[in-house]
Amino acid sequence: MLTIAGSRRPTRFVTPSWMRGRLALATLTVLGTLLAACAGSAPVAETDPVVSGIPFVDGERYVYRLVDLDGVDVGAGTFTTGRDDGTWVLTQTYENDQGVVVDESIVVVDAETLQPRTTERVSAQADEVEVVAATYEDDGDGARTVRATHVDGEDERTRTIEMGQHDYEDQSSLWLWRTLALGEGLDARYTTVDPREGGRVTANVMQVDRQTLETPVGSFDTWVLQIRTGRETVNVWVHVEAPHQVVRFDNG
């Protein structure tokens, strides 16, 4: 369910341990590939800001256990949040079942709007290392541009992506969902940009249920959000109480 970034077979995140507040989350699978799979294929619309409030806690750290579609434990994912002047630094780190880091991304976003400023992602598969670094710039007329450098093995290329004024960084999605106007009747659209794939995608997010999830460390009252991107549909369980941690993510 909750999905981790990676270029391998989709892996599910199951029952992570909550390092701050001892909350257990459940099921995360290849998060980084969710919107990447839709880039360039789903329609893109100009969307408005969707951030309703920032519930993050400086220094929060959530650890998820990753399992594959057969329920086999394949590693762990760690999400950390740090405050730095007028920004949040959002870090995702994924390890395989041998404790080796195979994917890490660091996104720096505006502390109030979650608009991206910089991002860097390093992933490894076998002997190949892939690095993506990007800087987001204001063009002065309300538009924004992301300039990205992509190094994949011996291949290096750069690209420039024109983006909307209120686009968000794909790798900040799990944080973005926590900032929405959560509750009955939530129905919003937002657009993300993915420097790695070079595309943008618009997603629709709706509140579809309210459920109590049982985890190894207790039960949690959650809003169930459904996110559709045109080709993909995922479900996310977000804790009703602040700081609205993601308790489960399932991309089927």
C-alpha cells in the first residue's frame, strides 16, 4: 500500500513504525513512480493553490516498513521534515532489505505555500547511479520554470520545463496531502511537476470515506482520500488529528 520511490518492481509499504509519537503507518509502494507514470499522458490544467494549513513539526521522522505485492518485507522508507529559515526541507530515504540506501530525495519548499525551490534525487540500481538536480525559478510574469540536470550513468542532459504558477514538486506529494482542507466534502485539483520525467500532471483529490485503521501500535481515525491522475488511482489514509500524518497509502 503506501508506495516507495524506486525503479524496480512496485513495492508496498506496510506498517511502518512512527519514530515521533510512535504512530504506525501502513503500506507504501513505489511513490516516486506514481505521477511519473502519468507524465505526458494525463491532461494538465492550470490549478489554484490547495494548501490550507501547514501541520508539520520541525524534526518529525516517520519510518515505514516496505513489503512487496506478495507481502514480503523488502526494506524501509524514512520521511523527515526540517525547518530552515523560510523553508521546509523534505527528505525521503529508502533502504533495501539489506539496509542499503537505494533512493533518496531532498526537496526544499516554501514554508507557507509549499512551492518548490530546489530538489535533488539520487537512486541506485545494480551498478547504475541516477542523479536529478533541479532549481525552480520565478519568471517575473507569474510563470515559473524548472531547470533540471539529469545524470544517468554516463549520460548527462539538461532540460527546462515551463510550469504553472502554483505547481508543486512531485516528490513532496505525501506532505502536500497533509496540508489540504481535510474533512467531509474535500474535492480539489492540483498540478505537480516531475523534473526526472520532464512532465506535469494534474490530480483530483477527493475525500471518499472515514475509517479507523488498526495498527501494531494502536488504532487511528483517518480520512480516506482518493487521488486520480487520469491513468492512476490511489488511496491515502490521513490521520484526522494534527499533524495529519499519512497512515496508509495504496496504489493498488
